[in-house]
Amino acid sequence: MKVYILEDEHNILKYIWSIVESIPYVEIVGYAGDLKKADQDLFNLRPDLILADIQLRDGYSFELLSHINLDVHLIFITAYSQYAIEALNIGAIGYLTKPIDAQALKDAIAKCYKKSEGYKFNQKQLEIAELHMKSPKVPERIALKTFEFTQIIYVKDILYCIGDKGYSTFYLRDGSTLLVSKVLKHFEAMLPADQFIRCHQSYLINSHFIHKYYKDGQLEMQDGKIFPVASRKRDLIASYIDKLS
């Protein structure tokens, strides 16, 4: 989970930093002591969680955080208790007063993590592992009915599948394509969830063929095709890639 810190007091920033970096599932991606820098950073860094002081040297963090167009969790850390209602009104998941209690901060961050896609992905992996122990193996091959014929293909040969208006197009390792008159959701349920990821509403990818994952939230497949990754799916993709490193 990516964390951004908004704090203008250096000693407090260092203290928050030391607490946050001790949490294994968290990565600090940046910090700022003023609204101007934060405004520039947040769109590019796209954190999952912002830890923010309220009164900064160039204004109130509410001015920025109530208007940013990001799917992000907020925890306010402040010396002032009177802003709690305003914090809740803009969707804050936590409101901590200074002096900072280290365990309270860790608990608030853990609460955010449990709402993130990364946590959900890890939980899903555990569920999948349990199902594999109890259930038969996923079929190695599936039958795809096109308008002219039914073709049986190996699941391992599917690069990705693109959905469009009730149809799904399969792209295979040999460069061929198959157009099938079924929605993408049908195949998402059929194909193994530990291998195929719905990275975006219209795209179902075989994670075995991910070639590159870019910081701007795009991934490149081995055939050179580039797909956008929905913001709510980025933790999931990052968690998968982390398991390979």
C-alpha cells in the first residue's frame, strides 16, 4: 500500500516516517510540507493513503484534500481536535491528535490496508489455495464457440481477452484471435482466478504474460499490447508482481 505524508514540522515528519516504514505492507512514496508541492505530487504518485496534518504553512490541507480527484484513504494527524467533524465530512478514515500514539497510527493504517485491493488480493489468494486443496483442478482446455465453429484451446495459450458490447475476443500465443458472443464476466468466472486478472472493465489478462508494469498505471503484455489498469486494481497488480520479485 502506497503512503504519502503531508506534514510541515520536520521532527514530527521524521517520527511519522519511522513508524510507517516499520510496517511491512506499506511503501512511503513521497511527502510534502506545503499544499503546492502536495498538489503536484499526488496526481503523479497516486498514493492509496495520505497521512495529513491540517494546518500547514501555506494553508489548510482540507483545501486540497476535499477536491482531489483520487480514490485515496485519508488519516489526519493534528494538534487540533476541533476539525474532526470536517475531516469525517470529506471521508477521513482516521483522525489522530498529537502527540502521536505509535500504536494508534499503526492500527489506523491497518484499517486502511484491509480496505485496499492488495489486502483483498492476498485474501483471495488464500481462498484460492484452499479451494485448490478441496476442488478438482481447473480444466487445461476450454471450448470457444465462434459464429462458424467451436475451437478447443489450451488455457495456457490465452494472452488476454477484450470485451466489447456483449462479445469477447480472445488473443492467443500463436497470434490468432477468436470472437465469441459471450460477455467477459462469463470467462472471468470460468478461468483460474490466480492466473487471470480483470485489470480493467474491458480487459481480462493472463498474468503469466505480463511483460512490464509502468508507474503511470499501465501494463505491457509480451506481445507489446498495452493496457490501462483501473485505479482500484493497481494494488492487486502490484501485489502479484511483488510475489515474483
